[in-house]
Amino acid sequence: MKHLSYLLVLTLTMLFSRPADSQPPRGPWIISPQVHQGDSITFRVSAREAQQVFLDAQFLKEKTPMVKDQNGIWTVTVGPVKPDIYPYSFWIDNTQIADPANTLIFANERFKHSLVDVHGDTPLIHSLQDVPHGKISYCYYNSGTLGRTRTLLVYTPPDFDPTGKTKYPVLYLIHGGSDTEETWTKVGRANLIADNLIAQGKAVPMIIVMPYGNVRPSPMEDFTKEVVNDIIPFIENNYPVTPDSRHRAVAGFSVGGGQTLNIGLTNTDKFAYICSYAPYTATEEFKKNFSNWNPDAGLINSRLNLFTLSVGTEDFLFESVKQNAAMFKDKGLDFQLDIVDGGHTWMNCKQYLAKTLQQIFRD
Amino acid sequence: MKHLSYLLVLTLTMLFSRPADSQPPRGPWIISPQVHQGDSITFRVSAREAQQVFLDAQFLKEKTPMVKDQNGIWTVTVGPVKPDIYPYSFWIDNTQIADPANTLIFANERFKHSLVDVHGDTPLIHSLQDVPHGKISYCYYNSGTLGRTRTLLVYTPPDFDPTGKTKYPVLYLIHGGSDTEETWTKVGRANLIADNLIAQGKAVPMIIVMPYGNVRPSPMEDFTKEVVNDIIPFIENNYPVTPDSRHRAVAGFSVGGGQTLNIGLTNTDKFAYICSYAPYTATEEFKKNFSNWNPDAGLINSRLNLFTLSVGTEDFLFESVKQNAAMFKDKGLDFQLDIVDGGHTWMNCKQYLAKTLQQIFRD
């Protein structure tokens, strides 16, 4: 930190002395990632002392070596890549780093990948389009269950009417195992998917609540209690919503998909829509609740307007989800099993959510 | 990425098999940073292959070596440290990384430091306290000046009344040179500072607008135009505010402090409060606007309720700010020069903002 002042002056000088035509909307003098016409991508990182540098990305089957120039900047161009948003990182010798030149970061409790947004020629369902936009609000609430103040994110749709004259349905949307309350917006672009589908008339205006689900020690029981006893009341006291099951949905991915099943199936009086994406269910808590479960299938089926399980054929939980589907079928539950391409990724999450948003609150 | 499934299973298994009493509210099995009673801090990072690992932190004068254990986890305990929020990173051999175990990240266009929050025994002005909380909303707006959709953050105070019955004053708050629109909340905790001061009756309920100021090629001229022509109209069309100069303030840090001077002093019909923190003014644009500036000091002084310049004695811009102060004095402008301890840091920013919030909108 002793060179901070010098570096800052250097940085500021470079910031203001760069030629206009090479300046992107964001970012420093190293441009990375640079997505080209045709959807190839150039990545760059400065590592003067390094012996070897690799690009690691979720669109690659394996790490790709980068090449060093005389300034110590390592570069690689890859692709074309199918338009989507992908996590990536660099390996500098044996150390994994996020891309210092990129503001887009994968919100996570552990290593935070950078994100590259490959737009393509046609707007995708998660693209920033010229449509009315909702807002994402970061809110604090008191969790009686956990005894502390916590944060959650609330998406309100375009032209949201806060006066109470309009009542909105609410989707409770839960992230994966090491994600945070920001992952569904920062990585999953849940807000833009909703904006686009609402603009197209394919989804109804709704509120989307994104809590932080990694509750210890009991992410099933305690988080289920928290959703029911703290989060739903907080939302219903502070937003204009219709407080009944037909205007509440719960969805989630991975660990959050397992939580979704627990929250939804043990509270069918409160949720008429349950959408579970590649659920992780190999927990003692899940087994305790569901291995000897003896549900009143007729009652549950009559209460649920929609119950979906989604998974990709390359997902490491593919077999597990099929086993869950067989179990639910065996119990007599009606559900929709959506099997798609792809793995246990946030590329798939965006597709799962886009389908859910078109299916919920239609009855 | 080929080991992703294996790693995920391993990770999920570890996540759910850890003993309850060692589990923090967030984070994986490596606990870092761990702030102890008495405000010493233990940092940990896994780097099995590394030859040397250092902790680099803004509370340290120089990098501190870490020590490796038999599992390849490097550890160091430092402090006690004065309670505050500090950026830090690790150097693994020659590569700088953020702390993979920490969710708190310094929002920035370049290397993103981790943040350690040393609470201390007494709540600080930026601490999460048991007071009513406002919200931070992430909004999209159309920038006619720049010809694209951009994002900004809007803090609304506790018990915000969106109906229009209550009108709020607005502070436009600008980040530093390589920061983003998230830096004032993620690093500067502007929302919590406002919550606490409002709860104590030391600040009036206000809206705080945090735009993204790193506009190229012309961060002074173009961003000033954007604030006046796009951002203020967006806010005033969408929030219940009083649209006159006595209910508008502008403040900012570093490059944003220079922008603050440009925005404020060239628009005293629009802003009655101008608060500039350690302004970076060594730009051609600033010189063009202010070196031969011939202001009507009487008019400006009559229009401004508050004009402040703040800087720390260890700030690398200390001399520059004093020169600016001399220039403004020479022009006949009334202003308040706040010289405090500390450097060009976000620790100082929080203090500058806390003072500003108590001074604005009091007339």
C-alpha cells in the first residue's frame, strides 16, 4: 500500500489521457473481456512475473493457455461462443483470480468468478433491452427466527404502483449453495428477464423477493421457518400484495431448489406454485422430511397450480432429480418435469426462470 | 471446469457437515477474515503450491507475511486494528487476489479488494444498528447525453412515503476515479450512515442518488451534462422531491470530488450545497473551466448554503486541495475547509459524508 499515492496518480493520469476512441463505457487501460462481432472474445490480464497463465471459463471444456507480450500482458482469443453470460477466471501459475479489468463479478461466498456477457445479434431473454424497467431494492429486515437483521432484494416491476391500488403476486426466488442474495440479479439477471417477459406480455407484473438462503446450521428447517415467519410477513407488511397462496410462488436452484421443495411442499396452504431447479436433496434434513413422507396427494394436487422440476441432461444432479421425480410420482403428486440441455449452471438457471415466469400467476 | 461436479458435491457435503458451532453467518469452511474480541483479525487463505503469501491491507504500513500450515492454508493474525472498514488483499507469490472466503468486495473497475469490517465495541456511524432502515434501489434510466441505458442507485430513507404527500431533498453523491455506482454503498455504507444520522435526528430524511460517474471521454463536461439533463430529470420524474436548488446537494470523492466542483460551481442555480472530498482536479477539463475562471462571487455566495472542501493530512492530494482552497479564496468564494487525519481512503470518505449529511438541507 506504500505506493498507493503513486499508483493512484498514475492511474488517474492514464484514465484521463487515453485516446477517446479506445475507451469503453467502463474499465481501465487493459480491456478485458472484449467481445467481438461474431462472438469471439479476447481476454487480457497483466502478470509480468508469471510463468504460465490460463483462461478458465464455463464455455470451455478445459483451461486455455494465454500468451504473454513484451509488456507482461497475457492474451487469448477464443470462440465464437454461444451468446450467454458465462463465469470465467484466470489461473496465474497456480493461483485463480477474477479479471481485474471487469466490473462484473459472480456474487458468491467463495471464489468470485468474473462474468462475460456475450450479447449476440439477437436480444436474449436476459439482455438489457429498450423496454420499461423495474427496480431492484436492497432491504433490511428483522429475522425473529435467526435473531438478527438480514438483507434481501426485492424486484418491483416497471410502473410499480406503491399506493396499494394495485396488488401484486410474489415470487420468492432462492439462490444456490454458496451464492448470495445478489446472485439471482448479478448472475441470473432475474430483473431483466422479468422486464422483458412483462414487456412482451408473457409474464404478469409481479414482485420477486430474493432472500439470502444459506442459513446455518439448518438451511432447510430454519430457512423454511424464516421464509414463513419473517420474510413473507415483511414483504406483505411493506408491499402491496395479495396475501394468499394463489399469489405466492417459490422457486430456487441447487441447494435453493431443495429448499424450494421443503418450503413449498410443507406449506401448500401458502404457495400454489413450486418450481425447483436442479434441486440438491442429498441432505439429512431433506431425507428426514421426505424419505418417509406420506402426503395427502389429492389435497396437495388440488392446492398447487404448478409444480415443476427442471434439470439439464449434463447436470451432475440429473440422476438425483430423476429419482426425486420418481419419488414424487410414487406419492401421487402431479408435477411437470422439464429436462433440457446443459449442466448445473447459471446459464441454465436463466432459462428455468424464464419458463417459470411465463407459467406462474396465470390462474 | 471439468471437476466442477466433483467439487460441487464436495463443497455441498462440507457445507452441510460442518459442526454447527463453528459456522458463521456466511462463508465456507475457511473462515476469513475473523475479527476477534479486542479487534485483532485473523486472515486465512488456501494456497497449497505457493512459495510465499502476504497480507496487504489499508491498515498496514507494509505487506505482512502469512504462515502455511500442513493443509496448505496460510494464516496471519494482526492488530488490534482501529474499528473501521478496510480494503485488503492477499499476494500469492506475485499475484494479488481478493479473499475467496469473504463476500464483501470493493466495487471497482479494476482489482477488487476484499473488505474487513472491524466493528469495535461501540457502534460506528456506518455500523448496522437497530434503527429503521432505508432502502437502496438499483434503477435504469435513459441517458440522452450518452445515448444509452445506464444504472444508478437511489437511497430512500426509512418510512419513505412514495405517494408524493412528503417531498424530499436530494443529495447527488459521486464515487472516485475507478469506482462504480455501487462503491458509496458497498464500501462507503452511505445508506447506513444516513439511517443512523436520521435515527439520531442529526440528518433530515433525504434521497441520495448515486450515479456512475466514469463517463468517457469527458468525465467533467459530459457527466455534468448528464447530471443536469438526464439524472436530475429522471429523479424528479420518479421520486417525490422539491425541484429547487435549496433541496439539491452534490458531493463526491477524488475524481468525483472534481466532478462535484464542476457540477456544483457551474450550476449554482441548481445546487445550494456543494461538498467536495479530496477532489482530483489535475485534469485538462478542470483547468479549462477553472484556471481563468472569473466568477461572480457575490452571486455564488448568495446562492450557496454550504460549500465544503474536505481532505486528510496524509492524502496525496492534500497540497492540491489547499491550492484549490487558495484559488477559491482568491476568487472571493465562501467555503468551509475541513482538514482531518487520514489519507485518500474510503475510511475518510465515510467521515466526510457523515459530516455533510448533518450539514445539508438545514436552511
